[in-house]
Amino acid sequence: MEGSVETQHTYKNDGIAGSASFTPIVTEGQGMVNSSGYAYEVFLSFRGEDTRIGFTSFLYTSMIDAGIRVYKDDKELCEGEEFGPELLQAINQSEISIPIFSKGYASSVWCLKELVQMVECQKTRGQKIMPIFYDVAPSEVRHQTRGYGEAFLSHEKKNRYDKETMHQWKAALSAVGTINGWDLHNKTNREEGEIAKTVTHKVFNELKKAYLVVSNNLVSVDHHVDKIMEKIGAHTSKTRIVGIHGMGGVGKTTIAKLIYNELSNKYNNCCFLSNIRETSKLKGIYYLQQQLISNILKMKWTDIKNIDEGIEIIKKRLSNKKVLLLLDDVGEKDHMDALVGKHDWFGKGSKVIITTRRKDVIHVRKVDWRYELTGLDATLSLQLFSKHAFRRDSPTKQYINRSKRAVHIAGGLPLALEVIGSLLSGKNKKMWDATLKKLESVPHDEVQSKLKISYDALDNRQQHIFLDIACRFIGYHKDIVVNFWDASELFSEVALEVLQNMSLIKIRKRNKLWMHDQLRDLGREIIRQKSEMKIEKQRWVWNPKEGLDLLRRHEEKKEVEALHLKFDDQYHFTYKGFKSLPNLTFLEVDDLKGNFRAKRKLFWLKWPSYALPTNIFQRNSTLLPRLRWLSWHNTCPTFKIANFSMENLIILDLSWSEITHDWKGWSHMKVMKNLKVLDLAHCQCLKRTPNFSSHSNLERLILSGCESLIEIDKSIYHLKCLVFLDISNCLNLQRLPDELGRDLACLEYLSLRRCLSLRRLPETIGNLESLIELNISYTSIKELPNSIKKLKNLKVVEMQFSNISKIHNAFRTMEKLEKIEIVRKDHPNERLHVEIGDCIYENKSLRILRLRGVRIHALPRLPESVIELELEELGVDTFPNLSNLANLKVLHLGFGPPNGDGKSDGLMEEPIPPWIGNLSKLGSLKLRFRETTSSTDLSLPPHPRRLPTLPSNLSSLLLFGCDSLCSMDVSKLRKLSSLSILYSAVAAIEGLGCLENLRYLNLGDLGQLAMLPDLSNLNKLRRIQVSDCGNLVEIQGELPRFLDKLTIYSCDSLQDFPDLFSLMGKTDIYMHIRNQMFEYTGGHWLLLYGFKYMQIPDLSNWNRLTILTVRDCHNLVEIQGELPQSLETLWIQCCESLQKLPDLSSLKGLREVTIEHCGKLAVEEISRLCSEKSIKFGGEDNK
């Protein structure tokens, strides 16, 4: 509730039994968790004669002893007896249901009816179901096979229950069969008692949690929760404070609640304070202090008179309490200081979670770790949107394109996806189109109000800059726009810092401004509302069409300060049009088609007969007197820049134009004494640059993509303020003037990337004493000049795909050098050798060294500062000693044969040295060993025979070409998220089933691998690829249920593999083994080829399936149940044993049926049905 604080806590005794011994305090604005309102806490569902005397009795007694209220009914439902209201009420009034699946469970009508009611309560009331698979496998329950299948055949024969009832029973079994529970079917009687205790403990913890309510429609939250849980140290006794920041509506509170819920069962003292920013405004921060103290001490505390008194009480009374505290939407640092001043305000082991829109609030010493939450990608956005719009994980076929349009509007913001999805749910296509059209320009009110909170907290200057970015400057370089703002004294650097701290903008790679689409739309809507929806009163006119309409009106428009236009054949700019915009500071004009060369006949001015003479207009230099930014793209050589007042111009962008070196406009530009940015990018006709002597204040010069450029004017040395010089992609530029190094003392960035004809750097480059970044990638430069040693401030040198063959000794004197990168394509006949001198060790600031596609024959000692090391082709015969690189986070090494006649002395016992396990910060390790051509080939480095202990922090591991590595143990790599083992002799991977954080598994060309262990517990595993493992015989157990993609091919010995049908619905499956193929793509197409299945299970729940193809399944007798209503194409070939198909008459979407070579099917009857339903039928006489 707005203006109030939601607080929740739970009191827990030390023992497992017992109840709270205090009276809960309920104060104004405070929501407490009291009695649950449930008559029972747990409902047990079981078949009496199977488990009553043994396991069920153990479990019931264990839970009663723990003080849990359990409903256990010992009666059996007799034939024809109705489901009594008492039983129905017992299920409805329980918090948790526990079905105990035994062999005879499905034969009991009573049990099946109970299960249906449990599933209904789960859907409608959020009841938790915790299944126990007593003496049956989960897959048997899920797919009704073996005894469960026989039970349903028995029910059918009795003919007592209609088709709908039977379908409900099956659906309930399928649904509950997918829930993680306890699998006892291989346990002994002695273990059953222990498991009963384990179940009781789990149930007790579930019941005592002070759960905060979280939506059931969550997508991709696990990896966020896992990362934060790791940092918060759930299993440590240290007090930890973590902060989660991000823009409004991105899901901060949801993630924080999930973490709170996960931790709450470990704490007796829990407190959740919501909406702190708003509550502090309405009631004061001391009111929040009262809530915190009352919750933790479990007594009403209302006599705090001021903030300082509250701080003293918290420090004194709570310092011995181990607390779990969630502070939601903290708006100011003062809030933090008043509620969580220091770690020692709370007892040892306390955990504090903070959410905020402002990252500066949590960028203080007391916060141990910070986590930024960003939006969802397109795939996850579509899934979340679909959950709200269609109550499923994907849109219906008819609404796919509209859904993608809606997702694009939401821009990955969870709040917007939920609101828009709910808004469109149940609406027809016409309403969808109308709503989406509106939302493309105007945000939804609910989303807008949530986002506007942050905007309202800005001062006037900050709001001005926010609106400028929203209207036009997204994607622009920060420094360019700062030049524009500084002329108006907006203190833009400070404002940008505030906007970043409040998660309203980001400054991304290459210093580009970024803003979320929903915030952009909010800013533009604010502009509209301020102007009373009148275009002539808008400060910004960003829509080119509206801009042209505005120019047609010649009345004065003083409010307009910024205008974006595009060329239009139907309208030509006039003097009067621009004269009516006296306060215009920003003008951007584009070619409508983005290609001026197709419009040569168009001139900048074409006058009607009654207009003033052109020469009068040209002499008028007072047009747009306040103009500071002019972007005129695709201009032709006749463009008359002198038409504008240019004395105040700061930024001039003439990129993508046809101007030449003799363009008359160069002489008129001499009056631009304040010019700071000149952009001539992609001026394809420009062969020589203009004279720069009149632009001594210029800070940024952009010449990238001027492919005809052959000469840079020597006057460039006049640009004494130049900071940024981009000459990239000037393909014909062969030399740089020596004057480049004269007086350019401020130059920090120089890019010569893709200047393919450039062969040398001038020796004067050493005079660029401020240079920070130098890029000579894709040039013909072979050697750096000696003067480069004078570049004391150089941090980054990029030499990708260049001809540099030596890392210059001068780099040792560059105390600030952080990154050296040489990348070259692999040319077998042209191997480039790079020498790394011993001097590199003296560079103590080097952090990144990447050498790809080049050979290195000796690796000297590297400085300890290196955190990323990538050496793709080491020509050495021993593993290099990198034990001193304690800060390494990324280590990628590839080994090739040594140079010349270098020979290895043979295989070493430990070619991967044990010290690698000491690199505690290492997160990514890739080791590639080249395949040996023969058993006697000793010219390659030794391959590892056994894997040493690897760093426990590894998140990514790739091993390639380990011919002698027979086995490996990964059980201690619990943080591993990606594992790839390729072209190796590994026969066993121990501990694979323990990698609980694994998301990607790739096993390829492992000729000795015979078995994969049970991976069913790896709930985060999303992709599995197994290929070319010729001796792989078995994949044990079940596969994880949350896989996104499963690929298995060229594993021709594989005999036993998991049930693939259990993965359908979410997982893309491609399996090709011998003559068998199982392909399930995008949920729409299922192909079965050559499988020995006798039955295909009920597919009616796969409501995205549109194409079903079954070929050469010679043992197939029946397709069970019903086919999904979404099915459009059914193709069955060469299934000689197939006797029965599901009823096709109810499939309203079916368009095509083909049946061939299925001798036992009544094809004539199916053909007749298709004819009646106007379904295209293809096939033949099966006789």
C-alpha cells in the first residue's frame, strides 16, 4: 500500500517442535504474518494397502512429533462412492500436500481424485505439492507407463468414468510427476525412516518461512538469485550487506524477495521494510526505525523521538541479534545511515539486502557487494510477456508477430512486459493493433508513473539533460554532447553522474549514451505534456515529419530549441521557415532515403516565384543565431553552409556527404572559432582534408570511412586542443604527416584501424605525450618507431590483424600500459612469429595480453598485474610457468609444435602443472593441445595424463586435444557453468552430476567415453551437446527437466538413453543415432524416424505442436491419448505395425494428413474423414 511499510517476520523456537511464545504486535501500516488460516498444515495422500503400515506411518508419526498438523485419512473409497466434502475441505485447508506414489496409487480412484484436487489448489491457492515416489520412478507417474498404464486400462474396461474425468487424472499425474520430490524406489527399509525425518525437516522449514509474496510468473531469475546468494554468504557466519540497483520496474524487489524467502528459514529474526523512499517522506525515517526495532524485538516500540535516538536503540538492542533484513527502495544515503549504519549494529551472521534505483546509495564502504539488475533479452521477454498475455510460455501462432511487437515496445523491462501482457490478454486482434500503436509512442500509465518517480527527483538542469537524451542523444558519444550542454552552463558532467546513479541512463562501450526505450518514451511524453500537446510549443521536435509540418507554418515558434528533419521531395526549405525558429540550438537534417546520390537534382533551396532572391538569403548571416549544433548529412558540393549564423557553432557534422577538398564551404567555416567537433566520416569524395589553422579549439576530428582520402593537411598541428582523432577505414591513406606529432599535446585517442595502405608511423608520434589509446589494427605497419617509448600515458595498444612481429621493448617503460592485443587470421602458409621480450615483466600495469593467430616460441616471465592472458599458439614443448600470476581471471592457452627442429623429450607425467590450482581468481580456463599425427610424433608439447586440482572458482573450462587424459574429476568445481571436453581420450568424468551451477555441457570426439552419469539434479543445465562419442553406450537416469537444447549425434553405440518425450514442451531436441532420428524444434515440429517405440505417449498437452512426422517406426502400435489442437500437418510413413490413431475429427486446425505404407491402419476411413472435414489427404492404398 502506498505510503505504508509492509513488514513481515517470523518467530522460531530453537527446537523443531513447539509454537511461538509471544503475542504478535500489529501496528499502523504494518502487515504481520500471524496464523496461516489453514485448518491443516499437511495433507497426506496414499494408497493404504501399499504404504499405510510402513513408510506412511513413519512419516505421519515424525510430523506429528514435530508439531505439524497432518491430515491422514485411512478410509478407502469404495466402488461408486462419492468424494466426500470432508476430504475436499481437508485438501483445500492444507498448506502442503504430499502424494505418496506407490505401485497401486493409480488403481485407487480415491487417490486420483485427491490428486486432481491438489493440482487445482496449487493453481488457485498456491498450495505446495511435495511428491514422494515410493516404489515407482517419476517417469512412470509422469507418462503413465507400466503399472500406471495398466491401471488406466482397467479403469477404461470398467467403463465407470467418462473421458473427461480420465483426462483430468492423467493430466494431474503428468503435472505432479514433473515436480522435484523424493525418489525412494531404490531405497531400503532402513533408509525409509531416515527419509521420513528428512521430509519432516523440509516440511517444517517450508511451514515456518515468513514468505514474502512473489509472482508465479517469473522468468530467468535463478541466475540472479544464485549470484547474489553466493556473495551474501548464506553459509558463513559473517555479517554481509549487499545492494541491488537498477531502474524502476526491472525486478529488484522480486529478486530481493526471492533471496529473503530462501534465507528466512535460517533466521529467527526477519524484517522486511518496503517502499522506504516514499514512507520516509510521509512519516519520517524514525518511523521506519520503529518498525525495524518492533519487528526484531517482537514488541511494539513507538517512543522514538528523532533519528539519532533511533540509531542508538538499534545499535544497543539489536547488536546481539542475528537478523535477516530487507530494505526495499532506499532513496537516500541518509536512509542507509539511519537503518544500517555499520555491520556491528547487528549480530554475527546477519544478512542485509538493499534495493535502490540509485547506485550511489550503495556505493559506500559498509556495502560489501553490489549487483546491477538489467532487463531481459528478446527470448526471455517473449516468455514473460506470454505468461501474462496467454497464460503460457509462448504466444499462440496467430499472435506471434504482434507479441514480438509488444516485446519490442517493452524493451526487456519486466514491469512493462507484465503490464502490457495483462492489458492485451483476452483482447481481439483489432484491439491489439490499436493498443500497440498507442504504446509505441505513449507509455502505459502504470509503467509511466513508476518510472517518473526517478525523473521527479532530479533538479531542473538534470531534467533538461534527461529530456535531451530521451529526444535525440541516445547512442551519441558522451563527450560530444557534453560540449553542446556546456555552452548552456548545465553542469552536464555532474548531471550525467546523477542520471547514472539513478539508473536513468548508462554510459556504455566507447562512451556512448544509452537509455531504456521506456524511459525514452517517458521523456518524450513529458515534452508533449509540457507543450499542451502543441508541436509549436515543444522544446524538442524529434519526429522529422512533424518537423517539416512545423516549418510550413511561418509564425514565430520561440519555444522550439531542437529540430530533426529529413529531405522531402514534396517540400523545400525556405528562409521564412527557418527564420521563424529564433531559439533553435540543434538542427539535424537527413536524407529521407539515406542515400543522397539518388537525389542529385535536389538542391538545398528551391524558391517559389514570389520568394526573395537567393543571393539576398545567402548574405543573411543572422539565420538561426543561437545554433550550436548542425548535422547536415548527405549534402552535395553545392550546399551553402554560409546561409546560417555560424559564430556560435560548436558541433558540425557533415558525415556521409559528397563534399570535396575544393568545396567552397571550407572558407566560410573559418568564422567557426568555437568549433569543438568536426565530423567528416564517410565523405567518400574527400581526397584531401581542409586547412585546420582556423580551428585551434577543435577537440574531436572524425575522418573515418573517407576511403578516397590520400592526404591529411599539414596544418593539423594547429589543433592544439585535439583530444580525439579517428582516421580509421581510410583505405588509400599511405602516410601520415610528420606534423601529426607536433604540438598535439592533448591527443588521447588515435585510431588508424583498417588504413590498409599505411606502412609506417611517423617518428614524431612519440611527441603525443597524452596519448592513451593507439589502434593500428588491419594496417600494413610492420614495426613501431623507437619514439613510441616516450608515450608514458599509453594504456591500450591494439594491433589486430596487423604485420607487427615483435612486442616492442619500449613497452617496458610505459608505466600505464594496460592492454596489448595482436590478432591475426590463421594462414597455414604464412605463419607470423611474435617475440615477447623479457622486458615485458617490468611493465607492472599490464592487465590484458592477447596474442591470437600468431606463434610464440618463448614466453618470458610476465608481470603479476596480468588478469587476462590469451596465447593461441605457443610453440613450446613444456607448459609455461605462470605461477606468479595470482590475479589471473582468464587463461586461454593453445599449444602447437615448436619452431624448427625442436623436439619434445617425450610425455611428462604432469604436463599441466599443479600450481594452476593456486590461481584462486581464475574464472575461465581453456587449454588446447594440437592433435598428434602419429604415436611417434614428439614435436608437440606433452599431453596431460591426469588433471591436477583446478581452481574452485572456475566458471568455464575447455579442454581440447588431451590425447592422454583418461579420466578427470570435476566434483570440486561447484561454480562451473560451462564445461567443454573435445578430442580427448577421457573415458570417465567423475563428479559431473555434482556441478549444480552447470549451464552448458559440450562433449565431442571422446572415443573412450562409455557412460554419462545421471544429470537429473542439474536444474540449471540448459544446453547439452554430445557428438562423435563412438563408444558411448548409456546415458544414465533422466535428463534435467529445464533443458533449452539437447543435441546428440554420431554416438552409434548408444543403447540406453533417457525418455525424450519428458523433455518436450520446452527443449529443442536433435538426436541422430545410427538410423534413428528424434527432432523437436521450437515446440512446433516433432520428427520420429526409425525408433523402436511401441507407443507414443499422449501429446495433447503439447499445444504448440503444428507438424508431426513419424517414419520407419516399425514397432509402433499406437499413438496414445489425443493429438494437440494446434496440429496442422500429420505425416506417417512405413509404420507397418501401427493399428490405431487418435481421433482426428476434433482437430480444428488440421490441414494436411499423409499416410503411406501403414498396412494395419484403416486408411479409407481416415481419407473419408479428411474429405468431410476439407482436410488435404495424401497417401496410397495400404493393401
